[in-house]
Amino acid sequence: MLDNKMSRRQFLSFAGISAAAVAGLGLVGCGGSSEQAASGSGESLSGSISCSGATSFQPLVEAAANDFMDANPDVSISISAGGSGQVLSDIKDGKVQIGRSDVFAETKLDAADVENLVDNQVAIVGMGPIVNPSVDVDDLTTEQLKGIFTGEITDWSQVGGTAGTIQVINRKAGSGTRATFEDAVFQGATVPDSFKPVAEEDSSGTVVDKVSQTEGSISYVAFNYFDDSKFKALSVDGVAPTQENVESGDFNIWSYEHMYTRNDADDVTKAFIDYMLSDEVQTNLVPEQGFIPLNGMKVKKDVDGNVTAI
């Protein structure tokens, strides 16, 4: 573990490597707003990166970006929210250099457009249902979750709790978090047009605030947003939402965290992606931020949601 008083930039320097070296030199660049600032063995990076998309792993990317910019002061990385659906369209059109997504691009774009993108899977995110502390239910079956989020189950007494209206707080259409949750829970079911949740929110942070403030409410967020002081996380089918249960395949509400780039990504963009995949980030930042490193998974999931052993 690093001493808390030592920054990652200092650690990298102490170890005799720069973030550019961690990210991998010998990069192939074209397009974008960056340029190599030096040549030879003293090669350094400069330029700007626009990174938008899913809010579920925005804190992880922000932390890595800050470390990367500390070690590369001539690099500027702009992090913004936008949702998986919107950013996949944006990265296709070249409006951003990196698009963060909870879902495979194949689910949102035409095959021809996907061919122009590189899928950089940087972590695993587990997601689970959360309820306001007033709710006296600790576990729901997948079938009960489906009933709640399709409007078939409307009172907590129907799932073993004290009588009271279930206040559903959903994510907006286009959210990768919502797509992951529905793919795992709905099993092909669709939400009737007649069902209206009490709210549909743009970001995970807003969902957390709404659930903590709304009596009888339920929603879902990524594990890294779990906060026992604000809400209660529920087990599903008797399985707790934990890293170990995701890694083993026992808990099925999870997805890859994708950082899509274009095939013609520039040097500084490729360097930052390589840094995200480095041991420094995967061993330290990924678990510190509440995510699951790729190398711990015992199962894998394909674009159709099929889970198989590795």
C-alpha cells in the first residue's frame, strides 16, 4: 500500500517510471487535439481529452485522470456525464475522445459504426437494488424486482414488508445502468406504457439523494455508490450484492465498464487508456473506488447477456 502522504505521481517517479511509461510508449496517433511534446527517451505527453458518458464509473475515471494529469502536467482531461446511449453516438461522431459506457456498443449502434470503435474494458461494476431506510425488506427475488419495476407489484406488503406504497425511482431511458439492471432482471419483459415511476433521473448521484429522501422508495445503483448511511442495499434471491458474489457468478446484476475510443484515437488518448489498464490502476484505484478488477472474474458475459465460466 502507498503511504497516504505520497501521491501516485511521487510513487511513479520513485519507481522510476512516469505515467506515460505506465501507459505505454510507442503509441500510434492521428487526429484529435494532442501532440507529442518531446522526442526520444524523454518522450512526454501533451494535449486534451474529452471523456463523457456513464456516471456509474465516473468517480473511478476522475480519480485516474487526476493522477494521470499530475504525472503529465501538459495533459488536460475533461470528465462529464452524459449516459451510455448518448455518448456512444457522440464517440461514433467524433464529438468526444473517450465514451464511458455500461453497455456494449453493439446494443446501441449499427455494426458498421461499431467497427470504427475500440472496446476498452477497464473494470467490472456490480449493481444492486437499494431502498429507503424506512422499508423493512432485506431481500427480493428476481421475479419480485421485475414486478416492482414493471408496475405489477405496488405495495411493500406484497413482498413481505409493512404495508405502504412502493415509490419507484428509475433511471432515464438511455442509461447504461438501467440497461444492465433490466437485462438481468426483466428477462425479456417490457414496462407497460401505463406504469409511471415517481421519478426518472439522469445520474446515479441524484438517485442516491432521491432514495435517501423518499419514504418507501426503491431504485438501483452501482456498488461504488452504496452508502449505508443513506439507504439500504438489498440481497437478490438470497445473494448479497458483493464483489465476491459477482466474481463467482452468483450475483448476476453486473456489467463491464467500457471506455470506447475510435480506431484513429490520438497518442494522449491511447496513453490514458493504457494507464487505466495498468497494474497501478487495476490493483489500487479500481478496488479503492468500489469496482471489481477484471482479473478476479471467474465468469464472463457476452453482448447478449449470457454468462459463462472463464
